[in-house]
Amino acid sequence: MMPDSAPELPAAPQPEVGVGPWEGSWPADPRLDPELLAQGDRRNVVDRYRYWTVQAIVADLDTHRHPFHVAVENWEHDFNIGAIIRTANAFNAAGVHIVGRRRWNRRGAMVTDRYLHVHHHADVDHLAAWARQQGLLLVGVDNVPGARPLETANLPRACVLLFGQEGPGLSPEALAAADQLVEITQYGSTRSLNAGAAAAITMYQWALRHAGPAAG
């Protein structure tokens, strides 16, 4: 005789993110959003930005953005673009550049693109010309012949980190335009990493070398 199955336990309540409505007299701070003060702030932002307007957060981030940009080739509406943009926000990149199709899949970004400066370039040639004008080196990230391991490469401080599509990686045009090619060392059997994961690793490596400790 089979024993009775154990009853399912009710799911534990999930803690609420953020803060509720402001208690007491409202502060006289022009950075704060009256609607958020009244209704609470449940956004995915760090505590120091609670109740701030989006415009105020962007203005504050602009005072200490890091001098690297992130560019993504967008030929197939890759859902990883959203994840890459979310990571670019976490590392406070100077800007994000969409190369190819102007429209991109925003679901993975979790609205973090609101806090970034997002630019569009029709193709890699336009991106490369813009980077030259800004004095930025174009660093392609892909596991291709000639790429240097990321952990030993001389990753520039002022640069554009360029990522390709999931699967095919960087296009031939991107590989030709890159001033430097780096790859992420792997130790298993898979040929390549998820594009969003590769971007996160690369940005973290940049931060280890150039960013220093985060502000408290």
C-alpha cells in the first residue's frame, strides 16, 4: 500500500520590495516624486534612490558614470539584449549602443534602460566611426581565433565593449572593425557562453581593473 502523499504546504509570502508611502510631512526635495511619496516606491532601485524621479536618478548617475560603453549587434531581436542592458545599468556604463535594428526586445531590461543613455547605429561602420570620434577603442568580445583571454588582455579604460548575437556571435564586419578582440576562458564542453552571461563577466572584469570600490 502506497503511503499517502504529504500535503502541500502553502507558499511562503514573498517580502515586498522597496518602501511604502512616506510617513509624516513630505520632505522639500525637488528630486522626489510626489506620486511615489504618496503610493510608495516598489521599483528595483538602490535605497539611496527611493522616491526619486527617474530624471533625478539619471542626472545623479551622470555625475559618476564609468568611461566604458556597451554595444550590441541587433540583427535578430535577441532577447539577451535586455539582459545586457540591465547589466550595463548595474555597472553604470556611459552608454548603450544598439547596432542594426532600432527596435529591440525590452523584456529582459526590466525598465533599466530608463536610467541609461541608449543610442542607435545603423551598422557597425557607423558605430566604429562614432567610437573613433570619441577617442574610444572598440573591443569585440567573442571566442574567435586571435582573441586574447579576457583575464590577461589589456582591457582599455575608455572603450566600447561590443557583443554579438546569441549563437553566431560577432558579425564579420564587427570582427574587422574591432581594435581589440577578447574572449572568456572556458573549461567545460560547451563552445560558447550565453551572450548575457558573457557581457556580465566582461563588464565585471572591466570594473575589477578600472572602477574601484562602489560608493556607499
